[in-house]
Amino acid sequence: MYELDADYLDQLEVIAGEIQDSEELASYLDEEEEEHYLRLKEMFEPKIGMVYDEVAAKDPLQLIALETVLLNPLFEGLYLPKILGYSVQRGEINDRYKYVRPQDHFKEVLLAICNSANFDILKKRIGQSIQMGFALSSDIWVTNLINSISNKRVRYYLQGQKLDRYRPLDARQVGYHRYQKQFKSDNFHSTEFPETISELKVLFSPLKNFLIYRIGSRWDNTSLIEPLKNFLENKAFQETEEYLQIAFLYGSFFDLDEENSKHLSKHLNKVRTGLTEFDAKWLDFILELHKREDIELDPQADLRISALLDKKVKDELTEFYNLTDLIHNEGYMNEEVQDAVRVFYSRHQGLSVINECVRAVIYGYFARLIGNLEEKSYPDFFEETKLFPVYMSIFANQKFNQDLKDLSMAYVKKLLKKFTDKRGKDYQDVKKFVSTAFVDFKFLKEKEVVELFKTRRKRKKKQEA
């Protein structure tokens, strides 16, 4: 666990002092009325939240340390219900929707709440988090946790949160995703960087997903650079596929100064020439990221990696990134680029991984443009589709063609929702284009085009007798 910076500790110390000196707390201790505690919550939880949000944005590796400080009784249990929810979601789950490892931090936070003098009030805000945390944990782990509590009343309460309805897999899955939605806009993600091979195997998946989250959310990731450099320097990791993937994410998506770029380039090229089938594993990871919805492998990412690689090494990566440099710098609409793609593609088997990566790069351009087009910009869509036959001919790949069809159909359906006047110019332009082009592309048959633009009569409601 990473230590909390002194500045954050000072801010929390001030808040704790204000809580203990407040009239609201004095009134609550005197009268023990819930309304006084709620006033305490309204006054101080926003202050705690401001510190929490700052740490989450700038120093996410310190979040667990921050949450541990907030377990101190001086904070009177404030913010702990939120922290409990965060701890439930941080745990890595398997395909059975069970935690891969016991969640000690969830246990630590829950026990702090159970031992709080304000438990009777706090328990009104934690039921769903406990139910979900227990559902994702093993029965033995939950039983041991409950039995560790000496207070019978608290123990009975916890036993009541262990629900039979979450025993079936599908119920846990639905419940978990419904629970996640409550925290969709909250930033609470943290991770640990491994230091040994055994830790790497255990911590890699959470670390990888954490980095992808941070990349996709566009947070300030400056605080992650030093631990990432330490990771790269760990010789024990340098012959693992996990090392390759972390180096890829770091190199593709972090804006590095000259010193850090040279540091990464040195380690990356060293491993590149020493790890068996490095280029094949690298290309496999490119495809994995292209297929994920929570990260976009854009041209800038390709260019960052290309600048790090030693092009004197004659392998598939040099070949691939020389091509992507040309595509990104000259443009996929350029005829010379199209010729280069055709030559490159013909030198490899059609279903090879490297060719699939090339298709993904080209499709990415179509997807970014068409996926972001507004309805009024449909002439740009018409223009863009002129390139479809070019790349469909080069690749001769059914999956690529299907992806273009799905992308185009989604945009056309958006247009038809916008332009509902069937006699209007916009509607007629779209209909005329689709009727010709989509048939030529073999996206639709003529009968399917007719069906797409067919006027559907609304059923008349039966008159009451």
C-alpha cells in the first residue's frame, strides 16, 4: 500500500478536528437523535469528498491509504458507506461472478462500520453493499467474518444480508451490474504494482484494467510514471507476456518527455529482441485492444510506439509500424497509401494476425469518422463510403465487410429517425443513396432496401363496443 502524502494527511487532520469541535457532533452526542448526525454528514462529507476526489484524480495509488485513515473513529463513520461500496467493486471477479481473491479491504471497512458507535445510523446506508460483497465472496469467508464479531445484534444484522437470491450465477451477474451503475460517475479505482513474479501473476489483471480505465478517462497520470518505470526495470518481469502488455499501454497512451521516452525505448527494444515470439504476442495484444470498447487504439497511439521501436530490427513489428506510419502520416485516402496497403497485405496470409491488425487500423478510421457524424453531415458519409470498395477489394474479408455494413446501417437508421418527412429532400437523398450504394456494396438486397424505407401503417385501436 502506498503512503498518503503529508499534504492530504494535513487536510484530513483539519477536517477531523473540525468534526470533533463541531456543535453538530456535540448535539448528536447529547441527544443521540439521527437528525443531528445527518447535519454532521451534510456539513463534513463534502469536505472529505473534495480530498478524496483530489487523491483519486492525481494520486490514485494512495486511495487505499486515504480510506484507511478515514476508518479512524475521529471521523465518526462519515464517508464510510461510500468507501464500503468502492471496496466491493475493486475486487477482481471471475466468470462465476465470485472474487478471485478474498477482499481484505472490504472486510476492514465493514468491520470499522460494525464497530462504530454510529453503527445504527450507518447500517441504513450499507445494506446493498454488504449484500453484493457477500454474494461475490465465498460462504466460508463470509461465515468467518460474521463469526469474528462479538456483538450479537450486529452479527444477526450481517447474517440477514447474506441473501439466497444471489446464489444462482445469473442473479449475481444481474445484481452486480445493477449495483455498479450507482457508482458509474465516481472515480475510486486504484491498484498495486507487483514487485515479484508471484505478485505479478496475482496483480496483473487488476493492474492492466486500472491502466486502461485511467487511459480511457483521460486523468492526469503523472503519478503513475515512476511506478511504471520501476516495473520496466524489474528484470524478473522482462521475459513475461505481462511485461509486454504493460509496456505497450505505457508507450501507447502516456505523454512522455524525452528522458522517459528513452528509458522506455531502451527496455522495450531489449525485451523485444530477447523474448520469444515477441512480435506475435505484441500483434495479438493490438487485436485485443482493438476489440475492447473501453479503450481506443488511435493513430497517435501507433505513432508513439513506432517512435520507440528500433527500426533496424527486421521483424514483423518494423514492417507493421512502417506501414502504419505511412497510413497515419499520408492518410488512408491517399492512393499511394492504398497501394502500399495492398502490397503489404498480399505478402501475408489473409487471415494472419498481422493482416487482421492492418484491417483494424483502416476500420478504425471509418469508425471514428462515421461514428461521430451528426445527421446533418450525411453528405460526408456519402463521400466516405467511396473508399469502401477500395479496401473491401484489398482485404476481401467477410468480417471487414460486415463491420462496415453494421457501422453504415447504424448511421442510416439514425438518419431515418431524424428525417421523417418522406417527401423532404434529406429523406429522399438518403433513400436514393442507400438504394444504389448499399446494393452495390452487397450490404442489402433490393428487397431489403424496400423494406427499410417501407411506410408502416399504424394499427388502429379497436373501438369500444
